[in-house]
Amino acid sequence: MTRSMTMLSLLGTLLIAAALGLAALREPARRVAAAERIRAAAISEGIELYAQNCVACHGAAGEGLAAYPPLNSAGVQGMEADDLFRTIERGRYNTAMAAYGADEGGIFTDMQITSLVTLIQAGSWDTVAARVDELGLTPPSLVAAEVPPEMLALAAELPSGESLASGLTLYAAHCAACHGANGEGSGIAPALNTPDLRARLTDADLTRIINQGVPGTLMAAWDRALDDQQTADLVTLLRRWDELTAAGVELPVIQAVPVDLSPEAVAAGQRLYALLCVQCHGAQAFGTPLGPALNNQTFLSQTPDSAIQQIIALGVAGTKMPAWRGYLSEADIAALTAYLRSLEPTAPAVAAPTGG
């Protein structure tokens, strides 16, 4: 009896030892599976957060929009997780990147920021773009000029032609909508193709303005979107634009899609204005201390539809005017433009003082 009990006890001990050994062998696999589940959940949450809060600046697939930098680059994805966390949490000084951490006055908890970091480092931007599209939050495309191949060829034949052609392409994509197709300026941005600018501003001045922007204007800081060579190419273009003109290089004037001015479109824009804009720009767009008057001949006669749409989409750096691209559809932005344009026939000559 005793011997039988001893054998059973030994067998039990061996079985327990074997079970513990198997458990030990399986433990790494379980840990890996658990880590994968946690990461997948973080990425899923990060996608939702990104879609609702980040697409207006960084694009549906993290490609970056206008002066806002791309996130789908190897450089960003390879950043230390702590550095990405701090950037989202605290923002970036003197840029449009606000502080999103709750402790910094933002809206995200530490766990939510961690989810966004995980998305940036390990997520699929194709999946992000698909979800953004599903939610109807894909930013509308902005007006851009196209450089005809023959114009690029003419530019390339000039001294340092490669840099000139690059600058021309960059200008057409990012600058022409505000500064005019050929640097002639517009109601919202100064002329760049002038002897005065070339005489007054040094290369260092132009580089600083492109990199740092001009607070209180539509001129954003481009240092996070353009590399040093691209900035240098734009400076070369601005410095030598008269040579391009003499060589016959001229960009076609941007033709924006005509805005629907039907009563239905104007009414839709008026409803959006009442919901989103009246707090700052006032009833009937006569302005408030928070935002300028839009209902005046000075603004409406000098600002083409494409520029109004650009302002709504991109916001104005250094002011309270946010970028609405990504929150409003292309049709919404067109409707707001239609409403503002409908005010022009009866708009006063200049904006009335709004008081303090």
C-alpha cells in the first residue's frame, strides 16, 4: 500500500513537472500573442483618433497636406516612441501642431497618445485611409497649378536649370493658389515676382520666411514639409524669376471649379456659416473682435473663389482661424464660398469697426 502510494505520488510529481515544463515552453508564445492583441487594439483606437483629429493637417494616409508634414515617412516612423509621444502631448512651439495631452490642456489621455504613437510606428496607412474614407472625412483636394512639360524644359535649359525646374514645380503645387500662377500676387498674398522683392530680400530672408512663415497671414511655416534642397530651389526661383519670364516660361492661370451659386447652394452655405462661423465672423459676416469682417467689397472683390476656399480649408496661421479641411467636405467648402459670394452685391465698401 505504501509502495503504491509512493509510486502514485511520484507519478503525480512527474506529471506536474511535465505540465510546468510545457507551460514554460508555451509562455513566450502566449506573451507574444498577448502583445499582438494589445498592439492591434492600440492601432484600432489610434485610427479612430487620427481620423477624427489629425486628417485635416496630415492627410487621409499620413501624406501631409500643404505645409503640414507627412507622418508616413521612414523618418517619422523611425523616431523614438518617447519623442513621438512628447510631440503629440506637448505640440511644437511656433507651429500649427497644438498640444494634445490632457495635462497640457489638450483632449488626449496618455493611453490615447500611446495608441496614436503605435499607429504611426506600426499601423498601415492604407487601412487608415480606408477608414477615413468610410467616415467621410477625406480632405478635399486643393487648387493647384500644373507646369506644362514644355515650360519645365525651357527652365531646365537655363543655368542651374534643374533647381529652377524643381522650384517651379514646388511653387505650382504649394504656392500658386495664394500668390498667383506667376507670382503676381492676389488679394490674400503678396506678389513674389517683382524687382522690389528681389532687391529688398536676401536669400537668407527668403529662406527664413519659407521655413518659419508669417504669423497672422496665410503664410504657414514650411520647414516641416520641405527639405533644405526644396527650400533652396524655391529661393532660386524667386531670385531668378525674371530670367524665366524672359525665357518665355509662364504657368497657366489656375482655373478653379466654378462655384454653384444657386439658391439651394447659398442656403446650404448660410446654414453652415450659422453653425461654424458666426461666433467669430458675426451675423451676416460683419465681423467681431474675434474675427475679421468678410462682408465687404475690399475682401470679396479682391479674393477669388479659389482663395476663399483655400482660407477655409487651410485656416490662417497665427490666428484663431482653424483649418476646416478634413472636417468639411469639398461640397461644404464650396457652399460656404457661395454664401459669402452671395453677399457681394450688397456688401459695404469697407469693413465696419467691430469694437473692442
